[in-house]
Amino acid sequence: MPGLSKDQQQRIQAVLATGPLVPVITLHREEDAVPLAEALVEGGIRVLEITLRTPQALPAIEALSKRLPGDVLVGAGTVTDPVAYRQAESAGARFVVSPGITPRLLDYGLTAHAPLLPGVATVSELMLGYELGYRAFKFFPAAVVGGLEGLKAMAGPFPDVVFCPTGGIRRDTARDYLALANVVAVGGTWLTPETQVSQGDWPGITRLVRESLASCQG
């Protein structure tokens, strides 16, 4: 059975290593994309996950991929099938994140231009990806499906697997997740509060990012 190449494994792990914080962004106004991204980057963020939950997502990925510095990685989240995967790649996504897994999605990710971070909630789901060579996963929804203890339990049988937990993680809990040996990054929506985004409070978001990064680093 063909599996994920070492190059593909390394590419998605390199994305996570660029963290440690990955803002999970849902855009409702296309005009917010650039100033929001620039505020996050100003605060120290280097990985952006734009979720495909609104019509604004793909145009935003395309615009940000052209506008932001090359060391800032713009990816697509909430990708649930190969069609959306291809659309994200065409828009310029540097990586793709799924909330869960399907055989079709995992198969497509094996040879995709943008590496896949597949979402898992159980050991059985992890094993489906592991069998194909995946060694980095999104753990979602983290706070609901075991949180810190769930990730600790997975470390035993899968010592070579790393995670980016997302879902229910807050600024005051991100550091605890990052302290785990098998967690290389955490994703969350707290970095882009809806109120601040709607008000265009970009300096406030930059401050929030800096404070969050500082708290994670000690």
C-alpha cells in the first residue's frame, strides 16, 4: 500500500514547527482579511489557518498568499473533501487542515501539493492515518475528546506522532498543551476575537497575540 512520503511528513511537521500558535480564522468580511492577517503577523504569528466556512475564505487565502511575506504560511482549514482540497491549493494554500478524516481525503493528501494535517478524535481514526504514513495530526475537538489527558494517553502507543490540538483551547490553557512532548503547536480562535475583528481593533489583536506568545514561552 503506498503511503505518505518522508518529504510530505516533514513538510507538514515544518508547518507546525513554525507555530507554536495557529490562529483559526473564520472571515465574514473579505475586507478584514489583510488587516487582520497583518495584525497577527505584527504580533509574531507565522502560520494562519483560514477556515473554509464562509464564501470569503478562498479569496482571502489567495490575497494573503500574495500579500504576506514568504515566511508566513497561509493554509486552509475545515477542508472536508478532495474538491475543497483542490480549491484551497488553487487559491495558494501552503497547507490544509481537516476537522476529521475520510479515506478519500487521506488518499488525496498522499500526493497533494499542499501537505495535509488530518483531524482525529480517537485512536482508531489516528490508526487509519498512521497506516498510510501520517505522523502529524490535528486533535479535534481537543477539550471535548480528552484534552491533556487524552494526548498523554496517545503518547504511549504512538511515540512518533505529533499533534496540533484545536477546539476549546484558550489563552490560559495553551501553555499546558504545549508543555506536552507530543504537542508542537496549538490552534485556537481566541487570537481573533469576533468583537475586535468586527470593530477593526487591529492593534488590540496584535497586543493579544504578543501576550499569548509570551505566556506560552514562560
